[in-house]
Amino acid sequence: MSISKKIILLGHFGVGKSSLIRRFVEDTFTDNYKVTIGVHILKKEVNISKEETVSLIIWDLEGNDDITNTRPSYMLGTSGIIYVFDLSRPATYKQLENDINYIKTNYPNTPVKVVGNKKDLVTKDFLKENNDVFKPFVDFFTSAKANTKVNDLFSTLAKELIL
Amino acid sequence: MLAEHKIVHQKAIYQYLTTDNKGLVLESDDTFFANIQSQNIIALHPFFYSITNLLDTKKEEEFLFSCIHLDTDNKNIIADITLKTFAKENPLLIIQDLTTHYNNYQLTAQKRNESVINSQILELKNKYLIEKEEFKNTFIANFSHEIREPLSGISTFVDILKKTNLNTEQADYLNIIKTSSNHLKHMIEDILDISKIEVGKLNLLEESFNTTAFLEEIIFTYKVKAKEKGLDFNNNIEEKLPNFLLGDPYRLKQILSNLLDNAIKYTKKGSITLDVSLNQIRANKANIHFEIKDTGIGIEEENFENIFTSFSQINQNQQNKGTGLGLAIVKSLVELMHGNIAIQSDFNKGTSISFNLSFKLDGSSKKEKVKTISVEKKEKEKYNVLLVEHSEITQLSVLKILAAQKRFFLDIVSNPEDVIPTLKNQKIDIILMDINLPNKTGDTLAQEIRQLPEKELKKIPILALTGKLFPEDLKRYKKAKINDVIRKPFDEKSLLKTIHKYLK
């Protein structure tokens, strides 16, 4: 049995949303940064079990440093949200708590996964030192470049979508 | 004619299609997606899956999805897609191709985002460098402090050993130890000074000083040093110089000493000249010109800038070794005093370094302000000194120095908890307090003493023994009502001088 679910990726520009999707869908990565404008939409089947698959319709949204400016039409029919920030740029997680509260208030029944991306650019000590900042919110520390936890992220969310 | 153009243009960039409420295409004009009648729109692109739940609203509504990338096997377009639903009619989809418009916008967004990201990365790198620099300077300050402690011991015991019966060979060896430890002490001072300057923590004093006495002391010192190397020492001090000035005589001395030491170091024969003259007096400030000339090895013009850089030495032979910080400190201090340093040099002929500094005039100083503290003044009295110190080397150093005077009884306490009981049980005239005590800092202990109910105890002079002399440290000592600071490494003279200053 296969069902389709729309998920969207939100976050500042340059945090690696498109790279995470490219890694997940095509298993590729490039260091060249290309700005996303508007929305790219990709599809990928995820096997939940032997019998069950979920077809994820992944909306890769243009980065925005103010989450409240996200176009409302993009959010229509969203089943899951992935909020991404860049571990190597504090400006992208300065508003982390406010952004997560905004998402949870406006989309109360939608599963949300919070992702600190570009883990390959920071040290273990950095993560330890900033534990208080990240721990209350972050579900996954990923690296699209090093292919760290990318599949885990999408398949965990996919499983939650069919519960 | 216009209507025809309009139709052709619109036909090229618009596709209109209607579907049923499940997404099955009923009508289409085939502009981008051709031959799609009877197909479900879900098959065209994943985007359309996302809107299928909106097709069955049976209400008059309009949804606009802008800037959607419709990448298919045949064509990639960026479009605005409008979905119109009606109460009684089938839904209408309008796809408008805006690829050119959005591609232009993409270029602008790319430039803007890259610029923002680069500036954020630069800011981070800058922050990292500042933190690294601060760590380095704090490390240097702490490390230097740790070195001062044993160095203080070496210096004190060399002085004490010198006063014992030594044969000529032993005295020579001792002189070498003394010279080496002095050299090490100066290098540590230089490293500490440059690290203070670099973090902006070096504060200048403003105190009155006697211009003549100040310059005479320098001239005397360097006449002796020049003579030891077989050089002549000339000085031209203008008589019109004001008698008293307000400024930082210690740092001015450091500037002149560094330049004169350097001049002597790099001059094999000939002379060293110190010129000091008055440029002008204006707005109660005297602008004074200082110039140090030598007939030494000189500097090539391309190296003029480098000689004022930290850790830079132009002449790197073994004889002239040092930290390479002297001139960097000189330049920084002159600039801190709002002056500019200038250099003129002829390679293999000599160098002249000059600078102008402004000092406030001290009109209130009619009488001699430089007091000499007489160590001999109170020779008939005996004083009780309490030394609070955990370093055995410092304990022994103070003990030896004071014992040699035969005018002091010394009590030593290494545990801060024993200090107040000692004060209550014995009459103490003065307290020498280490700051880095185990479990409690010297300034905290001083505060506790100042809060004692017994009037005579809380007024006992407290002198800090420490190498921690950053402005924030000095503020802490002042807040704790510590009367004065004896800088580690100390020698016999500086220790006794400060002690006598506070003995009644």
C-alpha cells in the first residue's frame, strides 16, 4: 500500500535545505550554492515496512530569515515540516525558539522535525558547548555533504506521517 | 491587429485547463503539457498532487501558487499557478510561464544571499580571531605570572648570596645569574606589556613628575651603560623645559630606555645622543620633542616599517637576540600618548628615532615632589609583619630580606583561614598579602579584615604581593581597600620601600 504525503522544508537561506533533499532523493551533493527561488517539488518513495510505502512530495521552499513571511499557499495541505538551520552560522538559529513556537502554534497537528545541518563544519566540542541552545529543539544533526543522518531524518518523519 | 498579437502572446505563456473534482483533465490548451485530456493531473508533476484536496471545495475560491518549478522530462518552466474553484462549475487551473522573470530574480537573489552569507562567515571568523587573541593574551598574562614567582626567588636569593663571603670566581658566576635573571625578567615584562597593549588594557597614569630629575636619572644610567661599551653619551636638554609635568613617567622612561638600550646594542663605536627640547606651550600643555641618535649599524629603508612590528628583529644574529618586542612597545606607547614616532637612518652610518609628546603642565608643583623614602629613618623601632603567602620561595625571600634589616618580627601564615585569628592574638603593624591564595583570594581576605569590628585591626595597612596587575585586578585591590601593591618579582629595595611607606 502506498500513500502520498506533502512535506515542506523551511529555514533561512543557505542552510542546506536543497542539499538535504538532493542527498535524500538523488544521493548527490555539490558544494556550489545555488539559491532556491519559489519552490522545487520532488517526490520520493520511502519504504516504511515490507508492505507499506509512503510517497513523499517534498516541497523545497525558498529560504527566508523571517518564517512569518512564508507564503501561506505553500503551506496548504502540508502533512509534515522539516525546519533546517546551519550549525556553522549562528544567524540561522538565533531565532530558533521563536521559529519553532511559531510553527507549532500555527500548525499544531503537523509533525515537525528540527534539523541542525552542516554538522561536518563544526566540532563535537562545539555541539557540547551549545547543548543548551540545541538540545530542547533539535531532532537531528545532519550533514548533506557527509551523508550523515539524512535518510534517518526523512524516514523518521515519513513513519510519523502514517501513524 | 492588437487583439491578434495579444492572443499569440498569451497562448505562448499561458495554459488553461479544467479538471473534475478528482483531478481528471477535461479540457486543456496544450501549451506546456500536451495531449493530457483524460489524464489525472497528479501524473503531470508532483506539484499537482498537493492541490488535489482543494479541487473538491465546491466553493468560489482562488489559490495562487507563485514561482513553482515545473521540471518535467521535456521542459523546465517556472510558473505562477492559479487554481479557481466554483460552486457549480469544474475547477480551472491557469499556468503562467514566468521563467525569464524568475531567472532574472534568481541572479539578484543569488548575489544578495551570497553577500549576506559571506559577511556572516567573515563576522564569525573575526569573532573567532578575537577570541583566539584574547585567549593568547590571557594565557601569556597567566603564564608570565607563574614565571614571576620563581624568578622573584632567584633574584632575591642572588642579592642575599652576594652579601655573603664569596671568592672572585663565585661572584662572577653570581653576576651571570643576576644578569640572566634580569634579562628574563625584562623579556617577561615586554611580553606582558605587548599583550596588555594589544587587548587595550594598558592604562596610562597621570601624575606629576620633575622633568629635570627624571631626565638626569636616565642620562646617568645610560652614560654608565654607554661607557661600559666604550661609547660616548651626549645629551642636549633644553633649559626652557617646564619643571613639572603631568603624565606617565614610568611609561615615558620605558620608551626612552628601550630606544637607548637599542641604540647602545646596535652601536659598536661612536656615540649615542639624547636630545630633549620644547616645541611649544599651548593651552596649558607642553609639547616636547625627544630624539635618540646613534652611530650604529643603521637600518635599510625597506625595513623602517618592520622594526616596529611585534616579534620582528631586522638583525637576527645571536649577539643581538631578544624578544623583538621593544620597539613595538615603544611605538604603541607613543601612540597611546597621542604622539607619532619617526625614524631616519643611513645604513651602516646610524639611526635617529624621534617623537613629540604633549604633557599637561603641573603649575601646582612649586616644591620638590619626588620624595625619597628613607629606609634608615625608623631604625630604632621594631615592627611586626604578617606575611600571608603559600609559596615557600616567597616566604623565604621575605624572611631573608626582613631579617637582614633587624627591625622586623615576621609571622608567616599560608592558610587564609588563620589570618584573622592571628590578627586577634598578636599585634601586627603591617600585612603582606599574596593574592593567589589557596581557597580564597587575597583581596577577599582583605575585605574581610576591613569589615572586622575591631577598629585597630581593620586599619592595619595591607600590601598585596602579586604579579597580577591588569587594570581590573588593580580595581579589585582598591575595592578591597588594599593600601598598595608590591609587584612580583620584587627585589629588596622595592619591598622595603613600600613597607616603610606604610609604617607609622
